[in-house]
Amino acid sequence: MTARGRSVWRRYVFSLDHKVIGVQYAITAMVFLLAGFGLMLLMRWQLAYPGQPIPLAGAWLGERNAPGGVMLPEFCNQLGAMHGTIMIFLGVVPLATIATAGQTWWLAGMVLIITSNLLGSLNFITTIIQLRAPGLTFMRLPFLVWAQLVTAFLLLLAFPPLESAAIFQLMDRGRAASNNPWDATTLEWTTTSPPPHGNFERTPTVYRGAYEYSVPGRTKDFLMQTDD
Amino acid sequence: MPIPFSVSTRPDTGLSNASLGMWLFLAPEVMLFGGLFSAYVLLRMGSPEWPVGREILSFPLGLANTGILLTSSLTMAMAVRSLRPAMRRWRRR
């Protein structure tokens, strides 16, 4: 059956035509780029002007998430987690005293994106190896295809350990760690994770350098910067 | 147009698309479960005590899980068995 005879659904959504699939990739990438960008803007705007209602968008965030248009810190963290999931750049490691839903969503997103990436790389490698035209040897492959093959192998081998780490962290959800679970000395471990708006509940006082381990005459092995 | 080598084997690789995909799929599986098992070994070796399975797990749930696992492999084996004559006919064509 020719492409023209098929329904719009088969031709554009569940298409087997590589050119249409390429356009699907581009559109999906742009939609998610804009969605992540929008969440990032909301979050950063509220951080820049704490306590002030967000213009325009504040009204449709809902009274539960942003009473009077002012975003609650929990909701800000959820947006941050969603933004991180969409951008797949970096997320806050969920060593949290406050179990926010955003971190669970972020981990679930990691597991899903890694699984879909794995299947995608399998598809790329198999297609490149099996469906080369007769006479198109590996040394004659276009450079882009070579780069894609190498990238697919990297994804195939590097992502599964991250996926198992995400699965373990999902199992850890709900078991809260303390603010400073591994006895670090630096300032960021004095605040909660996720931190409140403005990062600290009150402005911390710093008495010492960043790495004060085994100070003579002290009982504790480590001293935080805020210990006097 | 059908996708080439979805049933027949490609002469220079000696594999069909699905068999190559399955062989490749084993690599990320090894990495995934390698991570899970090595984390388990590290946790178990590093912890001073380890709970006894009988005390923290539920017997009925474990029984149901085992039943589901066994019947799922049974239906898989039955599917492969009944596909075999059809595959032989397909190859001869």
C-alpha cells in the first residue's frame, strides 16, 4: 500500500517513513525544550523576586501550588525536578529530609528516559549494521553515521548503571536522611535539602575554613564551618 | 516496502535484525543487573546485620509471584513450540 492510501494517523503518527520520523524527532525535541524552558522561567522568576506574585502565569498555577500567585517552595522544587527531568542535565540527589514528590518524579523520569534511550540505541546500532546498502562498507560510512554508532554504544553501556542507581534511590524514597548524612564540613550541608527559598532559613555565620577535619582538642572528627 | 533481513539473515553478518538486536540487548542487561547485584553485595558486606527473609517477606505474596513467574515462562515456551512449524514453513519459502 502506498503512503498516500494510508490514514493520516498511520502516515504522520505511527509512520515507518524515516523522513517523517526525523520530523517527529525535531518537533518532539522542540516541544520539550520549550516546556522545560517555561518551567525554568517560572522557577527562576520566583527565586529572583521571592514573595511577589508571578505576573500572568501565577494565576493558572492554582491556589494549592501558588496561593495568590506566589509559588510555594515545595512547588518550586517540583518544577525544578520536572525541569531537570525534561532537560536531563542535573537533578538534586534525593538526600532529603523533606520527601518532595518532585524528586520521586525526577527518578521515575530517569528510569523511563534511560530505558527509552537503551531501546533507541539498540535500534540505531542494529539499523547501521544490518541495513547498510550493498557495498557500503564501514570505512565508507558517512562520518555522522559513525558518530551515531559510537554514541549509541556509549549510551548502551554507560546508562544501565545509572538506571540501577535510580532504581535504588527510588527504593530509598520515604526513608529520610539527615541534613548532613556523610559528615561533610562545608556550608551547603547546614541547610535542608531541598533548600528553602533564599537557600538558608537564616543567614549562617561562618567561623572557620571549609575542610576542618581532625582538629586537635575537639571530640568530633569534623567541624562544620558554622561551628564556633 | 518490507524491511530487509527481518526474517532472513544478512550474508556478511550472518544474523537477522532481531537476533542482532537481542544479542546487543544482553550488553545493557549485564550492565544494569551488574550494577544492581554489585550494589547488593556491597550493602550486604558492609552492613553489620542482615534481616532474615522469612521475617520481613510475606509468604502469600511470594507464592503468588512464583506462580506468575512460572506460568509466564510456561506460556512463552508454549508460544515458541507452536510457532516452530510455521517458522519452518516460512524459511522453506
